[in-house]
Amino acid sequence: MRRDEMEKELERAYQNALQAIQGIENDEDRAWALKDIVKALAELGRFDDALQVTRQIEIEAIRSLALGSVAVAFAKAGQLDRSFQTFRHALRTAQKVKHAGKGSHIRSVISEALAETLARAGQIDHAIRIVRKIDDPEIRSSVLNNLAEELAKAGQFDSALRVAQKIEAERHRSWAFKAIAYSLARVGQIDDAIRVIRRVDERLLRDIAKSLAEEGQIDLAFQVTQKVEDEIERIWALGDIVKALAKAGQIHLALQCARAFEDLEFRSMALSHIADELSEAGQCDLAIQIAQEIDSTTQRSHTLFNIAMALAKANRFEDAINVAERIDDPVLRFQAIAAIVAAGRA
């Protein structure tokens, strides 16, 4: 189809849609349908048509949302003056909404959408100014946090930091800095990630290392872990990596890491994680071998219990009983055998 034919088809569809909408009796349904028309027109760049249609929307709450979508479209087209003009019109319309809470919510929705568009276009100062129009400080902080995270994911780290620094609520600011540090670590900028995370809480490095390990970025996870200054936190972080390796099926590497722990309790815990992952995957024989290396009686008992349950689930009842009999804790041993017998009866 030629371009001129497509344009004619578009115009026919537009007129048909308008005609159909006039036949909608319910005011709210008609208003929402007109809002959808406005958004589609604005995204086509037919801004004057879009604004004209907004005048047909009788419900102020919906008209303000429609105007907000036009403001976003103007911003995407680089027409910032008209975007801000339309945005102010949208806010004024929202203020007329009788239910105060609803009007405030609509202003927040409109502001967040425009701020996100501006931030993606590199208009950070404008984006921050738009967010300041949000009444509720908690919502304001949440929106800035979301903006910072999106910018960080897009690799715009300087812009993300500028936004994060403007966040009022401490928890949202911490989340934003953590997200930025994580995004930096993912692309190998470990030192920059450390500097960012130390603005809030260095203990969050363990969370970052764990997330990287669970993504399969083991080398980066190790690099982050090596930067953790607190010895106990570093050991826990290494334990998280062992667990992620075991879950990913990298048993040989997981065992190497686990056996490297000097602290017997941590080594037992790491070996237990590996054995548990293996038994869940049906590799119970290898899990039993690893369980025998666990020094902690408590850890070993719980690991053998889990293996016994996995064997019973696989209808290997005799093997399950044999494993259960190796459990040192007599109460846990009885629980295991009772569960196996119950499963065998089913």
C-alpha cells in the first residue's frame, strides 16, 4: 500500500472512530474512548487534532490524563515549550477534580510519565522540576527512585546519580544508589560501584554480589565480594556465590569455593547448600557424598533429612530409610523415617 493510500485509510478510520464514540451513551466510557483517540493522535504527531479532541472529554479527571499524554508526545518530539504548556494545562484540569485524593493521584501519574520521557531524552533538570510538582513526598521520592534506576539500566550513570541525590526519603535514596551501583558492577565498573554504594551502606555490596552471581556473572560477583571489608559479610557473600553456583549446576566450582572456607561452620553451610541443590535436582547419590564432608552435626542432620525426603519423593524408599538412619539428631531422624513411611503408604 502506498503512503498516500495509508494516510487516507488512517483518516477514514479516525472519522469512523469519532462517529462511533458519539454513539456511546455512558459518559465515562465515552470519555475513556476519546482519551485513547487523543493518545493515538498525539503519537502520530497530530497535536492540534489531539488537543481539539480533549475538549470533547467532559470528565475532568480523564481529560487531564489525555492532556498529559499529549504533553508526553510533545516532549518525545522535542517540542518542550508546548509540552510544558500542555502539562500545566493538564495539572490545572486535575485540580478541578472534586475528590482531592483522586486529583492528587492524577497529577502524580501525569508528572511521572512526563518526567520519565524527559529523563530518557537527557533533560534531567526539567525532569526533576516536573517531579517536584507531585504533592506527596513519598510518591515524589518513589518516582525519582524509578527514574534513577531506569537511567542506570540505560548506562546513563551520571544522570542517574544526579536524580538519586534529589530523593528526599532515605529508603528510596538507598534503593536508588543500590540500583546504580548494581548497574555499574554489571558492566565491570566495580570501583565506581563501590564508591556509590558507600554513600549509603557498604553492607549492600553483599546483595549486589549475590544478584550478580544469580545472573551467572560469577567473576564480577567475586570481584565485588573481594571489596567487602567486613570479614563476616565477605564470608556470607561468598556463601551466596556458592549457592548460586550450585543452583546453576556448576558443582565443581561450587565445591572448590566451599572447601576454601577456613571457618568450619561456614564451610558446613556452603556444603549443605550444594547438597540441597543436588538432592532437589535428583542427584541424591552425589548429595550424600557431599553431606559426609559436613563438619557441623546440625547442618549435616538437616542436609541428610532433605536428601531422605528427596529420595522418598522419587519412590526410593529403602535408600531414603538408609539415609535417614545416618541422621545424628534422634528427633529429626524419627521425623524423617515417619515421613518416609507415610509416603510409602500413600
